[in-house]
Amino acid sequence: MLDVLLLYSVILTISYIGVEQWQRHGTLREGALAIALLILAFVIIWALIAPIARIITIVSSQTVFIGPDTLGLLVTVVIHWIFIRLYFFSSHRRTSHTSSEPSHG
């Protein structure tokens, strides 16, 4: 159950970032590229973390809310959110070349 809630939060976050990038840059291409980057980052992080988490997790701790992949998914979501925060919402990213173009006035 917790796995499903975490995946829904990731889907909502990816959708928000895609729309936000589309509105900020004014092109649908920027939103699609942001979504593709976030999906790729999530899959790569999960592929690296899941086997390690399965080794660490105790098998007897499985319940209705917590499955065998919950720890891996939880760590993946935290790392993914840190990546999103650093890549999309840092002050360096806000001053990108598209927002600082000189006027040809």
C-alpha cells in the first residue's frame, strides 16, 4: 500500500515538473524533456537501490502496508526528490540562458 502511495506521489511530481517547465520556457518540448529526464532518473536510481534494499530488508517484516520493495522505493523516492530539488529548483537553474537573453530593442 505504501508502495502505491509513493509511486503516485512520484507520478504527480513528474507531472508537475513537466507542466512547470512547459509554462516557464513556453515550449512543449521543454516539458517533454523534463518528464523524460525525470522518468529516466527514477528508473536508474530504482534499479541501483532496489537490489541493495532487498539484501538489507528482513523478510519477516512484510505486512499489508509494507512489502519487500518498500525500503528500496522509499530510498529511491527520497533520492529522486533531492535530484529534482537540486536540478530544477536551485538558484543556478533559475538563471538559465533562456531567461537572461538580451533584448533586441
